[in-house]
Amino acid sequence: MCLIVIAWHARADLPLVVAANRDEWRDRPAEPAHWWGEHPGLLAGRDLKAGGTWMGITRGGRFAAVTNFRDPSDKRSTARSRGGLVTEFLLGHEPPKAFLAGLADRVHEYNGFNLILGDGESLCYYGSREGVARAIEPGVHGLSNHLLDEPWPKVIRARAAMQQALVDRDPALRLFDVLSDTEGAPDEELPDTGVGLELERRLASPLITGVTYGTRASTVLKVAADGAVHLEERSRDADGDVVNVASHRFASSPTAVTR
């Protein structure tokens, strides 16, 4: 993912709400969100090149998502796929903090990343550039290709949109609106991540269009206090138009088997 906005215990009846855009090269093969055949308790899209995923949830209520850390000076073709971290947590049983404690010794195997992990009881963030796991406090948070809650223009707008959406009985419609936003930002508000001004401009909007690289999918996930889960993923083409919708509803349970 390259934009994630999360409401964690910001509403009593919806303890977890996530809206996210996955930005990726168009030629990287992937499958939309589905229940994995070999792991029937895992709901996620699938990266067909490396085998992992960018975001997923299990019948037991485990949730995970990853973004990369944008730094063109530190990118190794030999690094392991960051999507493998998502599936590793989702298929495991460790609480988020315990999983992240065990990750510290092998962070160097990956290019820069940000990882969000939850098990229904806790929600944690780990940025490989910080190297410290921290609990995500109740409220609304945003993440792109830097640190959690870094005030990039699209992160600020997405957090504000989440706050407004939570007023609605069903926040999904407003959240999909912000995930469809192609508005950029003034040059003076853009971050300098080393990719040059022209590319910073193109990457500044929540929805990125383009033939070679851009937003491949927009996802809204809602987890209710009674365990009801609804995940809707909208696949997008190079123009940003929705070309497929995957919608999944189920009841989560801590005793559910993932594998």
C-alpha cells in the first residue's frame, strides 16, 4: 500500500476502519482480494511475483498492511519482498509486539518499509527507519511512504476525510471518495524524498493514474465491535477507473483457524 488511513477505536461500534490505496507498477502481476486456497482463513490480495500481500485480514481478526519507505538511494534488487512480512504475521499466532520484537534482527534483509499489525486487541506500527515498535493510540492515523502520521498533504487530507466519514453510519462511501481523489498539492507543501519535483507532484495525490505505475486497488475495511467484517476492494485501471469489485463479509472469531 502507499496510502493507509486508520481509525482505531475512534468509534465504539467500529473499532477498526481502514481505507487504503495500493500503488504499484502496472506490469507486476497480482490477484484481487480473495480467500486463499491453501490458507482458507486468510483474506487478502496476492502478489504473484513474490507470493506475499500488501494487506490482509484473517477469520481470527488478525490484520496487517505494509508500505515501502520512499528512498531511491537505498533500494536493493536482492532484498526480500516486504509483502512476505504481512503474510508471515497473518498466518502466525504471536501478538503484534512479540512479532515485531523478533523482526529486529532481520530488518536489514528488506528495503525500507512501514508495517501495521493488529490482532483485535492491539494495533502496532513499525517503521524500519525508526527501528522501534510502538502501539498505535486510539484515534485516526495516516501512513504513506514515510513515517506514521508524517504530515504529507495526502496523509493530512485522508485523515481529515476519515474523521468526517466516521460521522456517517457507514463511512465507506466517503472513504472511497478520498481514495479516488486525484488532486495534488502546491510545490511548497511537497516532501523531498529524492525522486525529483516532477515525480513528487505526480505522487502527491491519493489516487495516482498512469500507464506504467499508479493506484492498482482501493480498499475499505470495517471491523465492527460484534466481530462483523466487511472488506471491499476496487481494482483500478491506468485512468483510475474501477474495473473490478471484490466484496467480502464474514464474522471474525479469535478461535478461527487461519491455516
